Amino acid sequence: MFRNQYDTDVTTWSPAGRLFQVEYAMEAVKQGSAAIGLRSRTHVVLACVNKANNELSSHQKKIFKVDDHIGVAIAGLTADGRVLSRYMRSECVNHAFTYESPLPVGRLVVQLADKAQVCTQRSWKRPYGVGLLVAGLDESGAHLYYNCPSGNYFEYQAFAIGSRSQAAKTYLERRFENFMDSSRDDLVKDALIAIRETLQGETLKSNICTVAVVGVGEPFHILDQKTVQQLIDAFEIVGEEEPPAAEAEDTADQETAAGEGAPAEEGAAPMDI
Amino acid sequence: MSLSKMPLVDANHAPDASSCTLDSQRTLYPYVTGTSVVAFKYKDGILMAADMGGSYGSTLRYKTVERVKPIGKHSLLGASGEISDFQEILRYLDELILYDNMWDDGNSLGPKEVHNYLTRVMYNRRNKFNPLWNSLVLGGVKNGQKYLGMVSMIGVNFEDNHVATGFGNHLARPILRDEWNENMSFEDGVKLLEKCMRVLLYRDRSAVNKLQIAKITEEGATIYPPYSLKTFWGLEAYKNPTAGAEGSW
């Protein structure tokens, strides 16, 4: 089996200046089922694909409400995601207790990133194996952040993580310039289409996806299944035909096989993403 | 000492002076105190006034105590009660505002946040039976929203259109209830403040005739230089205060 001299410890550098354990954690995010997020000036929409591990089991929850003004969608190790969302909830509630006002989204994200960073610098810890899309609304408007296991965080107009997220990213990259002025419903529609892109020949139905919205005058909430199905029907979003979806799967497999984890189009070290 | 009494005292933990006294130092009563603070909303924000006396018991010992301070960009804090405790509160707030600024992300604590923070600090200290001996008035403007509230030394807190601490609550609030209105101009507001402060000066023995007026608006806080009020003590009734109230000697 392939052995790497420098990947047995989080804190050990490779001569090339990489931390393999951290990169493996980033890899865990790509294995998880897809989650996407996009925002306008006033709203943020999160959506994710629900996949059951097993024919007999139900799927795991991937979108969590943190506070009235913040919610997260996760991809990767759900257990780690739950731990982090509990941390975020407690930070929000403590802030509300002390200041009677909502915690600014950007600050929560920095605290979360610092928490993740500590795990990359302690020999007795492991990085979190989860990527979080943090959607929130504060004084400065609507925000969408991506937090990753390396301790990096980025603000996005729209983003997708998890398996076959490249297809959703491609769709979002084509459309994101109009998002700022989008209506709430248009955002939801784009979210559903982006989610559909990540499906592999499967038909988009409300039982395999979750959609959540936060925005001005609208506290973070997960849309119920019936509403989602109505939206899918109204927008006439149906599954793509087999060929393009199959292609998307091939490219995803190749990336994983390469093991470098660097998205081909950027050629950057995985930690940058 | 009889033997029967011996077991009551553990020889290894003999009570000594330090264990009894050192760990229980708390404010049992205030030493140097300031008197009333009066504040209310006006057209552009909040007006606040306090005199500059610092009383050591009933001795008017200090004459230039600043009891109104700006907090961050949006708030103004006035305090009556123990001056040293107020200075400690100012240290807490300096740190709070510093850490808030260090985020450097465009978010800042508004008057509501500072007021709630103070409420928590005051209530927490009273729960330790070690209260900060103050009545605090917090006013401010943020995003066009005027805010005025009070916190007591035991953490009681509320918002109102006009507030006053100590004697001011008895002597100034009735005047404010009669004459205050939300859309007062700055000039009318200052006149009303001076009316309140003059009544307090006449009737509150801890008040001194040197006061500061402060305002806070969307543009920020301004604390005006101290000045005195015109008074008239020549009334007949003042001349021989004991006439008609003869004592036994």
C-alpha cells in the first residue's frame, strides 16, 4: 500500500511544505454529500443533498439552525458538524445573553475558524473532518461563508461543497453575477437547480434535498418537504438526462483518484481552498 | 482552658486573623460619592447632565469629578454613587470597546449592547454580595435610533424617555414629566436640564454648583466644559433659617 512518511501526525510538515493530515481532512469534506449556498443582498439560501447510508436507514440532517439569524449546511463528518454547530449555538446564545443582540456572522465565523486552526497545530488532536457553509444576516447585510478543516474561511457570493459539487459550482459560476439583486424565490430556484446539478442522473425530489432560508424579516428556517416539492414542481426542475450527469461523476472520481485534492483549474495547494 | 472545650478548635486549622478578614473585602458602604444624573431624549439624540461634586460622606471633598463619559462611538455613560466603582466600570468598558474595535470589521457595540452588558456586570456583582455602588445612566444613538436606559447597583434596569438617579428621581423627574417632549431642540433641552439641575442644587445638599452637560447624536458625543448656574439665595426665608423654629437652646 502507498505509504507517506509525513502523514502520520497532524503537526509534521512534508518537505514540500504541506500538512498531509490537514489535507486528508479537507478530503473528507469532498466525500460528504453536497451542500450549496448562495446569497442576494437580503437573503441567503442553503441547500443540501440528503443521502441515506443504508437502504434501511434514514438520512442524516445536514442543515442546522444556529440562531434566528444564522444557519449552517455541512459536508463531511456529520458528527464533527454537529459538534461545531453546537459550539456556534452556544456562542450566539452567550452573545445574546450579554449584549441582547445577535452575534455578527463574520465574528462567529472567525471564532469557528480559530477553533479549527487549533486542531492543525496540536499533536494530540485531529482536524475537524467537516466543511461548513455558514449563512447569516447581520447589520452589514446577508453573508455566506465557507469554513474548512484547515482553519481557513472565505466569504462567498455562492459556493458548493461535497461530492460532485463541481457541477453545482459550474452552474453558480455562470449565474452568480445576478444573485446580488435576486429575489428570495429566485435564489431558492437557483439553489434547487444547483443541487440538481450534483445529482447523478437521479430525479430531484423533495425527499432527497433540504432547503433553508434566512433573510430580512425572515428568521433562519428549513423549508418543509411539501413546500420544497411545490417549488420543484413550480419551477419544473427535473432530473438531467443520463449523459451529462455521468460525465460529472467521472471527473469527480478522477480527482479523488489523483489524491492530490487540488482542483485542476486552480493548481493551488488544497489548503488554500 | 478546660479539656472539654478543646475539641471545638482544630489545632491544625486554628482561626487566624487573615483567613477571617482578607477574603471578604467588599464594598459595604460607599466612600466618595457623586449625586444625581439627569438625562433625556431630545430631537437629535440624548442630553445628559451631572454636577462635579465628590462627597466624602457628607463632606463636599472633591469639586472636579467627571461623572459623564463617552463609551465607544455611540454611547454616553453617567454615574452617581461610588466614584471609584465608576472608575472601575470605565476600565471594564474601555477594555470592552477596545476588543470590539480590534475586530475591525465594521460592527460596533451600540447603546443597547453596552446597557445590557452593564446590567449583567451589575447583577453579577450583586450576586457575589459585592456590588458596584452606582446608579448608571446609559444614553446613545445608533442607526438613527435613540436609546436611554438606567441600571441600578443591584442590576435593576429599564429604558425610558427621561431618567434621573438619586435625588434627581424625586426632584427632576416630576419636572420632566410636565415639560419634556421628544422633539425638543437642543436649546430647549439645555434650558430644561438647567431647570432640573438648579432645583437639585437648591434642595440636594450634596450637589455643587459646577456641572457638565453632554449630548450624544448620530455625529458622536460632546461633553461641554463645566460651568455654574445663576442662583439667588437672598430670599427672606434663607436669612434666618431658625426663625420660627426655635430649638431647646
